[in-house]
Amino acid sequence: MTDLMKQSPLGTYVEHLKKGEFAYQVCKDDGKAFFYPRAVAPGSGSRNLEWRVSKGLGTVYTTTVVHYKGEAPLNVAMIDMDEGFRLMSRVEDIDPMQVKIGMRVKFRAHPGDEKTLPYPVFTPAGETK
Amino acid sequence: MTEMLKRGSIAVVGAAESDLGQVAPHTSPVDLMAQATLRALDDCGLQLKDVDALYVAATQVRMGPMSLAEYLGIKPKVFDGTQIGGSSFMTHVAHAQMAIQLGLCEVAVIAYGSTQRSVSRAAASPREFNPYETPYRPILPISAYAMAAARHMHQYGTTREHLAEVAVAARKWALMNPKAWEKEPLTIEQALNARMVSYPFTVRDCCLVVDGGGAIVLTSAARAKSLKKKPVYVLGVGETLSHANISSMPDFTVTGAAISGPQAFKMAGVTQKDVKMLSLYDAFTITPILFLEDLGFVPKGEGGRFVANGGIAPGGKLAVNTSGGGLSYCHPGMYGLLVMIEAIRQVRGECGERQVKGCDVALAHGNGGVMSSQCTVIFGSENAL
């Protein structure tokens, strides 16, 4: 049960990221993993939720390269995590155009800055699935 | 919901655009809505005092029905400000049909206006902060559709040339529409080599950013018969929501059109073969490809190959977006109302050089958010009843 007077879903998520962990939730009634963090599980409506720490491995579901004027091209990708949920993220340490659908990637915590909370990014995992 | 609605129980009797393109400084979105409303009333011969229901959604006006009712000095009995992005107006048709069928109102106006070119897209449609997406700096909504295109290309062999075909077809149609924003021809090479925005999309894969608006007037089939223009009947409607943020879209290659389309076809009692013209919300070049598939006109995955070699250009296999679409005619932020206006005009036979012969049934499909809401309306002439 999430007590929103004490802790928000995003708050718990960020606490994990500060420790270098990528946390997600599972509905204990139907066993399904979901993302983004919520106070109730989508579909079942269950409030019987469990936080788990991901092993950090996923696969690129789709990808784009955004072009802001006067900046280097930037990757934005959707990552399917091995635990069965999807998130938007970015694959770093590689030319954005070389981020390919099906590529295996590994989680790394980005620390954020004064304006942005920590968030997960990914790097090539060097394996194929 | 649509099981309760009766095929042909209401009709569009008036339809009009506001001024389009770049309007005079300080013009407000409600100025454009009001201008379009009175033009649409003139189109059918009804008066402002006849209007007893108002349906409004806009990005720059938070409480649309209130703002337009105040501006026009009317007190509608029924009002609805459902805001689900560019498909809001198709949903308004369905909601107006419920209200008219139930006898809650008689004459409904659906209106829209935007000055996004004048004030900038960022000012006209500020995006909500999302802690799970905003840090990655996608250019939304463009990057969401770009990722759908990338997945479709990966899964089905769709190419950037196929996407460019959609832009070129839209431009060819636009050159036959005096109201279209774009006036110059476009080639596949020009589209492919244009400035890259969010791979695989160049600026030519993306809709226009212009000012504009529109309005349509609907009433019961019985009352429609006595008005100036031939009624355009609402044969079928369908609507669905599948997600809000792109991260939560279940399958990037399948839109909710696969749900709204069958609802609308079932209610209309027609099949794809009966549809002579399609008005498909083309915010980006991938969307007509997805909607041709999801609405059942092309097998899943074949949309790219279908649009190749001028498949949806003038003289092609299927008449799609004869106005020139959001890509070349007009895209004032939420384009769904103008998507319907072209289909309505085709059924009336008012489209001049670009008129599709014998267009007794036309389909208008709206898309909102990041493929989030999908709404389909099938229009028909008296012959289709």
C-alpha cells in the first residue's frame, strides 16, 4: 500500500536511482511488472504492489535521433527490459545512428542536475539476444 | 457506446474553414472559431440563435465551450469540451449524435481555432512535464511518430522513400486546392534530403505549423432535409483511447484505428470497398500508412508498399487526403476538424479539380496526442442511406 502522505511513487524510484539502482514495480495480485511507478497497478487496480530492482538488461524496441539546432544529434529510444516492462531512455557511448532495434543494452544511472532528477540511461551490453 | 447510435440519424449541414495560414497579429483562437462558426451557419442557412449545442477543444483555450459561448453571446443547452488532441472533433460528432438522438439539442456546432504560427508552436501547445520522458529530450510529438516509423521500417521493410511518397502525394493534391498553404511541387529527393528533425523524419515528413480553424454544423436527419445544402449523413462513428504518453503505447505499429475503424464500419453497415475517399490525419508521413492498415484497406505491414509509385497521389489506387492534408494544406495544431471538412466536401461534390467521382461514402479518421486517441467517422450522401 502506497501512503501518498509519506512517499510518492516517483520519490521511491528516485531514491533507488540515487543508489545506482533501477527500480520498478510488480502487481502482487497478477504478477505483472509495470512502469512508470504508480500508487495502483494498471489494469488490476491492485494496491498490493512490490518494488523490485531490475537486473538492468534490456533490448532496444525502437529508436530515433533528434536534431536540435547547434547541438550534436541525440539518441532517444524505447527499451524493453528483460523483466517485462518498457521505458523511454537513451543509449550512450555510441553514435546515435548506430543504436539499432534489437540491440542489447545495460542500465546506468544518470545523476541528473539541479533541474533534473536522476534518470536511467543505457549503454551497449555487447551481447545479442 | 456506438451500438446505441443510429446510422444516418444526424447530418452535417454546414462546414467551413476560418481564415488559414498566417492571420493578422493579435487575432485570437476564438476569433477564428467564431468566424468559422458563422461561415458554417451561412453555408446551411441557419442562424446563430438556432445553435443550442457547442463542442469546442483547443490548445490555447482551456475551457473552449465557455469561451466560444461568451464570444458569440449564446447560452447552449448542451456543451462538451472533450480534449483528446487532434481527434477531439470526431469524438464531438459522436457525442453530438448522442445528444441530438436523445432530443437534448437540435443544432450542434463543433468549432476549433489556433494561432500557432503567429505565437509559435511552443507557446500554443506547451507540453506537460513528464519525469519519465522529459529528461531524454524527445522532440514531441515528432519523435514519438518517428519511433513508430522506425519500428514499422524494422518490422515490415517500410523505407524512407515510402514515407516521402506520402509527402509527395499530399503535395500533388495540395496543388489542386486553392486554400492549401504549400504552392510549389515537391519531389521524393527533396523530401529525403530536407533538414533532418527526428530520424527517420525530415521536416517534409512533418505537418505544417499554420494558423487556422474551422466549424461544422450538425442537426437531425429530419431537419437537415430543409436546409440549403445536401445533407452529409453520419453513417458510423468509432472512438478509442489506448495511452497518453508514447512510452505506454503497447505496439508502435498498431494504432487504435484497428478498434475505432471496425466500430464505425459496423455502425455504418458499409465495407472498405464502399469508401471512395479517405481523409486520414497525416500529422506525419507514417500515419496514413498505419491508418490504411489499421482501418483494413491494406494488409498489416503493406502500407509502405501500397503508397509507393503514387499509390495515394492523384490518379493512384485510393484517393487519400485530397485537400493536401496536414502535410501540405493546413495543420493548425489540432487538425481533425479540417480532416472531416474535406471528407464532407467530397461527399457534397464541392471539390472542383480534386473531386473524387461518385463519392457517396467518405471516411475521416482522427488521431490525437502521440497516436493516443483514434476516432473514425464515416460520412455518406443520401444515396448511401
